[in-house]
Amino acid sequence: MKTLQVALGARSYPIHIGSGLLMRPELYRPYLQGRQVMIVTNETVGPLYLEPVQKALQGFEVHTTVLPDGESYKTLEVWSRIFDDLLAARFARDCTLVALGGGVVGDIAGFAAACYQRGVDFIQVPTTLLAQVDSSVGGKTSVNHPAGKNMIGAFHQPRAVIADTETLKTLPDRELSAGLAEVLKYGFIRDSAFLDWLESNMPRLLDRDPEALVYAIGRSCQIKAEIVAEDERESGNRALLNLGHTFGHAIELGMGYGSWLHGEAVAVGICLAASLSARLGWLTAVEVERAERLIASARLPTYLPKELTPERMLELMAVDKKVLGGQLRLVLLRRLGEAVVTGTFFQDALLASLAEQQMQVTADKRLA
Amino acid sequence: MKTLQVALGARSYPIHIGSGLLMRPELYRPYLQGRQVMIVTNETVGPLYLEPVQKALQGFEVHTTVLPDGESYKTLEVWSRIFDDLLAARFARDCTLVALGGGVVGDIAGFAAACYQRGVDFIQVPTTLLAQVDSSVGGKTSVNHPAGKNMIGAFHQPRAVIADTETLKTLPDRELSAGLAEVLKYGFIRDSAFLDWLESNMPRLLDRDPEALVYAIGRSCQIKAEIVAEDERESGNRALLNLGHTFGHAIELGMGYGSWLHGEAVAVGICLAASLSARLGWLTAVEVERAERLIASARLPTYLPKELTPERMLELMAVDKKVLGGQLRLVLLRRLGEAVVTGTFFQDALLASLAEQQMQVTADKRLA
């Protein structure tokens, strides 16, 4: 087991990463203030992992809320059912919520913990690679609104994160790859040595080798934790974590939510960021090609779907911009392993990158 | 105009108190980060004060949400409509909400500000005495759940509070008195000199003399601000602010919400706390009588309604206790001007105090 500490002053917390952790009582106990524990999970994850978690919590007053599975249920309505259950069981302010599942369960349960009696403790037990490397660090909790993703939420840090790599054994291949997109993102943002390691160890990760997974998850969480510790409320550097995401959100929206996985869209987004960075003279064609090869090696897409023309992509990216207000800013790459946020780029260069990433030309012809 | 500062580090904010303040643009401007402002008000307050506030915000992109009036609308459902309006108007993260109304509007709008895009700014413009001396300080925001009051919410501090004493001119007499119950509470908790002042100036306050109101509101906010600064998240001393409230909640619940005003129930609650404190030997009979006289002088009740027998009160107080978990703790008075939280008292003494406060015996016969 590997343990990282997320340094946030009084809100600091540990992330435990390893095999078979979710059944270990001693990982929960130090963080349970009172006797009442509510496990929030979903219909898919519950049948697989609810029992061992309940066993680990033996001796406590444990209740369970099972949510429907899927991003489309990340709503205020589903969220509010958790309060019905907490109040029916007369849960006190010293209770603890345990979020057992992927990113959606973590987001809803975390947001419920943020608001129940103005804030109670929660423990994250992420069961997907994406949730282990992304949602479990940083304290962002939320639900969606019909008019926009994650529009209603709170910053609320967990008391502890228990990332059990055993749970990844039951993860579908496509979701494993989608999680690897976020892992790769951390390397691109600020760790070229980690990129080298990923290049050599991608086959082991795809084989779900526990040791390789623990290393990759640990390094990812460490990088995210460093960035979040510098900027908990996202006023500056934390925006770097959005590498590939402005493009990615446009793809998800353009293709209809649920058609592309978030990680798949981010993968193409990183390729687009690399391409535009090359046009600004920051990356060489060889580096862009290396980035694409690495992403493809994780069985992830690197090109825009045909439906999304450059003009359509610009439109879709403007939705994000209008909802959030202000000017379009992108996260680009100064080099492989160093991301920067910039509002300075030429619209034509952006259009050209969108076009070439669509037409599937090869990298070496690109800047000729 | 009097200005107090609530000292909460990076979340510090000013409370401006005076006559004609809500129409002064310079009190809003320093706290408006972006151009978008959403005024949240209700059907009763809107027609009276919306126009001058809109005028003060001229030059900004101002939208308005009008909520139905009353505690029964302090629900998740009404709260969520604010997000519909914010998103329909494409409000960005640098927008500001202005809560124009009493405690209910402040609680709902504040909680919406806490959660919109994980937290945006808000300014409180409280228009009732209760809201000016109570809800505008401390950052508690919430909505009710059918199973309990204020069960869902967040701690979210306003950027500024603008307490305009002009708005109290349109306040019904009964609500003015209910607000004075909370003003008196601050004196009982920790300021005997303020109690002396209130004893001499009660007629001026009931006449809505602006100068007397500014002083009483200012001193109340100052005491609350000191206590909140010591204990922002209510782990210790902040519980003192609940003087009279455990009894008060039981009365409100027992009589049916809306039948007694919150301040009226708190007034009787303070009398009960004084009576029980006398039984513990902390107050003299003369002091209890003085407390009751002072409360009665604000045209507030000092006795329990006949329906609420001692046994029924105990039952009702246990509901609060069960919902919140743990043991019944009460805020009592060491002396007039010094409250303490205690879990140590005899059940029989409590029953006796409940009985005598119901039977309307006079204070001098009480401890014979």
C-alpha cells in the first residue's frame, strides 16, 4: 500500500492506494467521528463491493443508499434522495458518508456531504481508474443542471481516499483506457519523466498489473495534489488540469453525452492542444507525433470524429465560453511535460489545427 | 451610517447599518467582481424595495428572481429555481447575488450563492429586524427538509451586508417585537451594559427611532460577529447563540410552524432558561423577574401556551435531540449578561421550570 498526503492545512487528507484495501477496517476507523455511516453507491458497483465495505464497517450503524448508475442521474433530484435517507435514519452532524463507486457517485455523495447539516465528513472509495486519479483529489463535488455540466456544487474535501486497485479488475476495457487518458494528462502537464515511464509501461497498465497501476495512480494523484495544494479554489494554476478539456467538452457535447467517454474526448483534446502548440512554435512535429503515439498506445482515439468540422467545434467551444463568461482560454504545451494557460493564439491557427486533426494527415506532413 | 467589520480572515466583510442605505450605489460597487447581478427577493419585499436597489445597480447587467413569501417556501425546489434563472441568463462565476428580504430570502439566496458553480459572491440586504441582527452575520445558509428545519445548507459568508433601517418602517409590529427578542438575546449572552441600555431605550426601539435602531442593531451584530469569529463552524462557543432556542424550537414545532413567530418562541425560551438557571443557583429571583420584565417590555410573551404541558415540551425537545444526535445540552445563564452551554442539570428541575413558566405564577413566589 502506498499513502500520499494531500496538503491542505486543516483539510489535509491521505490517499491510500493498493490492492484489497476496501475491506480493511483500519483504513476507515481513524476518520469516523461518530457511529453513523451512510454508504452511497450505485446499482452496478453495489452488488460487487458493498458487502466487503459493510464488513469493514462492522460495529458501526451502517445504512446504504443505492443510486441509479450513469451520468444522466447526476441531478439535484437524485442528490436530494440522499437527504431523505439520512434524515429517515436520523443521522447526526458527526456522521460520515462513504462514496463507493466512480466519479458520478463520488460527485453526488461528496456534494450531499457538503450540504447535509451544513457539512459532514465523507470518505471516497473510488472504483474506476478515472475516479481514482481524478475525482478523488481536489474536493470538487457537484451535480449537473440541464443547462450545463457540474453547474451546482461545492468544494468539500474528503477525510480520506481509499483507492483499491482490485476494483479495476471488473472495469470494462474502454473505461480503463478512458482513465489512462487522465493519467497521461498529468505527465503532459508537468512530468516528462512520468511520460517516459508511461511509454515503457503502457502494456503492463493495459494488462492491469497491480504494481504498475499503483505507481501510475500514485504519481497522478501526487501531481494533482501538488497543483490543488497550490490553488485549492481554482483561481490560477489549477486551470492546468483542464488540458484537453475545453476541446473534450466540445466533443462530448457535439456527439451527445454518453456517446464518447469523457477520457476519450480528453485524449483527442490533448492531441489538439499538442497540434496548436506546434503551430505556436512550442512543440516540434516529432514531439506531436510522440504525444499521439503515446495516447494511441493506451487504445484511445487521437482524431476528431468526422461529424465535428472545425466550424462546428468552434461553435461548441463557444458554448463553454458563453456559459462561463469571458474570453476563450486554452491549456497548451510549452513542451511535453509543461502546460501553460493562454488566451493568446490566432483563431486561424486554431481552425487549422482542428482541420488537420480531423483530416487524419500524419504528423510529419503537418507543418511542411 | 455605522460600519462594523466581521473578522474572518480572507472571508472578512463589512456590515453597514443606517437609514437609506439600500439605494446607495457606492455600498455595492466595491464588492461586485463582474458585471452580472441577480437580485433575489420575494413577492412582499419586491414591490417595496426592488426599484431603489435596481437603481443603485444601474450600469450592471441586473436580473431578478422573485420567490414566494414565507418559511414554507424555504425548500430545495424553490432554491433550485434560482439556478434555472442564473443559467437562463448565462451567469458566470464572477457574478453576484443580492439577497433582498428577510431571513428566508437570505438563507435561500445565500445557499444558492454557495452552490452556483461551486460558489459565487453574494451581498445581503436584510429588510427585517430579525434578519439584520441574526441571519446577516455568521454565514449560515440553508433550506428546510420536511423532516427538519435548516437540514440542508452551507457556511457561506456574504461579501457585504447592507442593513437599511428605513426598511423597518414597513415591518408589522409583531415582527419588530420578534426581532427584538434576538436583540435582547445578545445582551443576555454577554453584555449586561447592553441590557441596561435596552431597559432604558425599549420605548424608542418600539417607536422605530432610527438612531436607537442603529445602535441596537450595531451592538447585536458586533456581539454575534465576535462569537462567530471565535468559532466560525460552530464547534464551541457559537452554541451560546442558541440561548432560548432549544425551548423555542419545541414551542414552534408544538404549536405548528407559522403560528408562533420564531422570536416569540425564543422570548419564552429565554425566560425558561432564566428560570432553570435560578434553580441551579446562578440567578436570583429578582434577576429572573428583571429578565421577564425586560422581555415583556418588548411586547413579547414570557409564558408557555397552555397546550404545551411540561411533559409535552420534554417530548418536543427530544425531537431536536434525536435529529441532532447525542445528549440534550442547554444554554443557561450564569448571570444576566453571561451565558454558558451545559449538559448538567436535573431533569426534575427542568420539569419544574417548565411547569412554573406555564402556570404563570409570579417570580417572587417561585423560589419560596
